[in-house]
Amino acid sequence: MPAEPEAIADPDPVVASEHRLHRALGPASLIMIGIGEVIGAGIFVIAGTAAAQHAGPAVLISFVIAGVSCLFAGLCYAEFASLIPESGSSYTYTYATMGRFMAWFIGWNMVLEYLVSASTVAVGWSGYFVSLLHNLGFDMPAALTSAPVGGMGLSDLHFTGAIGNFPAVALIAGLSMVLLIGVRESAGFNNVLVSIKTAIILVVILFGLPLVRRANLTPFIPANTGEWGHFGVSGILAASGMIFFAFIGFESVSVAALEARNPRRDVPVGILGSLVICSGLYMLVGLVLTGITNWRLLNVPDPMSFAVGQVPALRWLVVPVDAAALAGLATVTFVALYGQSRIFYAMARDGFLPPMFSAVHGQFQTPFRGTAVTGIFAALIAAIFPLDILADLVSIGTLVAFVAVCAGVMILRRTAPDVRRPFRTPWVWAVAPLGVLSCGLMMFSLSGATWLRLVVWSAIGVAIYFAYGRHRAPPWKWRVVPLSAAPAYQAVRDTTPESGTY
């Protein structure tokens, strides 16, 4: 009887030491990375905006839609992560199944997911930081804590008179310095902050649930105003597209594959474990948030702090909630900066970006140049743009990547059926298509202005690809070959175009 096909061998065992990352993360740290990225802006910022502008109390349904869609994508990510333990996440998986142009396209849009995500959440962190200072008796000038650019569509963009969001810039600068010193130290820092914010969120749920009032949840689905996305069913869908931003952190676990001790086992555990834990917390917090106060008032920079402050019995939680938000949003920004630097690392190692992004520091074993560049650009974006513009950009960039991963799982099931999968997506021919459809539906629920920004961003990426990456990246990255010891198969890197499409 033929031996069972083996999993993909560890990639690049002969990579030079100056380009090799340090394997220091176990399953617990990977789950904490996922929770650190997922629980943040969704609970502390986006939920209030989505309820006030789009769905009302029915934002709970939006959480379900976004969570189920993420579960479909998460199962596909888990299979890919067990097959290809690389640091490139969606970019690498697309390279393995669809070739270099699509890999570049997805990688370029992942910059929206990670780089802009870091900026988006830093802006949310700034709102809670200003709120905490206010509650402690200190007020910063609005000109130093607000975006100088406002508006949604291109025709609506205008200058606000502010100088820049300096608390957001300071946060990104400090976290970038932590990331430079090493992955083990960074993981420990992240674990402490995740523990703080999770404990305080559980306290809010425990004390807030008994105070939920039916009147605040009625009508559960507010009538549509006559405009798409403003309440009613279309508002629920629009809110789900926005809230989807809150769930995307599980993907950051797959970015850490090259720094995981046992990536084939631990990365799927980290992805699915963090997604399940965070989904449950999101649903409970969403119920408390819209049930203890008037949801129409939640379009503020610090909706959770605002909501508990409206209830006399919960006002003692305002300062702890602000502290939890600061810790929570800091971990999201932290993991997003981490993820972006690793995406740059993977793309540079493949030739799409200059080699400086794949250079690893001799002492700290981190991609220090990529981390520094990521921090600089994230800080500039956070200083200039408001949260609502940035959140929609992150959502659409992520949804594009999720569609590619769900499609890629189906492609690889056909093109490499004999490769043993340490984790297999259950009911793949139902789960993967549902992932494509649900993510596609949320993409089309986003505004036309967001789509226009995506088109402009993609056009810039295509120009860079043909000017630089096309001439330096190999046509194909993976091929399946027999193992020497048994009639089984593994996937290995390859740079020859005649060897196949993966």
C-alpha cells in the first residue's frame, strides 16, 4: 500500500542566516496574536459607528454575517497554513495556486489590510487616549488629535484645520521600536496587553448584560431611509462589510508561520482558536453596547466608554474601559505592524520588492528595515486621515485577499490532490464557495468611493509590478515532486516556468 503523502517540507531550509527568522512561537502565543489583532477596533470603535450609521440594534446580525464569512475563510486559511508554512499568508497561498501576477495583486492589496489597518486602529486608540486624559482632567488641543483631512468621497474631501493626529503617531513609533527588538519579546509584550483588555471586556459583559433594556433594542431593524446602506436589510449588509474589519486579525496568525515552532499544527490552532473566542466576545459586547444606551448616539470616537458612561450603575467602568481600549487597540496596531513587515519580508525574498525588506538584523533576528519603513508610512497615514475612510479601505483590501484564499483552496484540491493536508477544510466544496460568495457580497456592500480608492490603489500596484517585480520574481513558486523514500509527494520551491503552475 502506498505511503500516505507527506506534508510540504519546511520552506527554504538553506536560506542564508541573514534572511532567516527565529522560530519562537507556540500555539498559546499564536492564539494571543490572533486575539490581539481581532479584539480591538471592532469592539471599541467600529461597532458603535456601524450601529449609529448603518444597522441600529441589528448590528448583531451584521456581526453574525461577518463572523460566519470569516469562519469560511478561516477554515481555508488553516488548510493553507498547514500546507505552506510561510510568512506571506494570502500572498504566498495565491502564489502557490495562481502564479506571480495574482500573487502580487493580492500582496499589494494586503498592504491595505495591514499597513492601513495599523493606521486605522491607531486613530481609534487616539480617540480613547484623549477620552482618558479628559476623564483624568487633562485636555489636549483638538488640532493635535484630529485628522487634517475629512470627507468620504473624492469630491467631498476637505481640510479640517487640524494639524495632525499626534497621539496616533506616537503609538506607532513606540510599537515599531518594540517590534525591532525581537519576536519573543514582542510576543510577551502582546500577551500582557491582550490579557488586560480581555479581562476588562469580560467585566463589562458581566455587569452590562443585566442592564440591557428592551426599549433600546426596539425596533431591532430600523426602517431604511431610502438610501442604500442606511438601515434596513441593506444597512445590515453595509454594517457587516464595515464590521468585517473587526474580524480580520485571525489572518495575522498565518503571517507568523516562519516564526512558529511547529507551524503545521500550531498555526491552524491559532487561526481557529482566536476566531472562535473573539466571535463569542463580539456578540456579547454588541448586545451590551446597543442594549444599555441609545444606539443613535454611538457614532463617537469612544463608543464603549461613552455607552457605559450613560448608565449610572456602570460609570465606574469608564476609566477601566478606556484603559482596556488603549491596551486593546495598541495590540491590534502592534500585530498589524508586525504582519506588514512580514508581508514585505516574503515579497522581497521572492523578488517583488527590493532586498532591503528581507534583510534580518544580526542580533534581533527581525526584518528591521521593513519594520522601520512600515512604521514611518503607517504613522504618516494615521496623522492625516480619519478613521471612517481608513476602515473601509482595510475591509475591501482584506475581502479581496479572502476571496483569493477560498478560491485557491479549491484550485489546490484539484491540482495537488495527493499532498497530505495536516488540516483539511471540512466540506470544502461548500465552505470555500460560500466564503467567496459571502466575502464578495460584503465587498459590493461597500461604498462607491471605497471601490474607486481600490481601483486607484490597484492601478498603482500594477504599474509597480510591470516596472520592477515582473523582471525579478520567478514565474512559479511551487511544484509537487515525489519523495525519495516513498511514493508520496511534497511541494517545494521552484523558479523554472516549465515545471508547472504551482
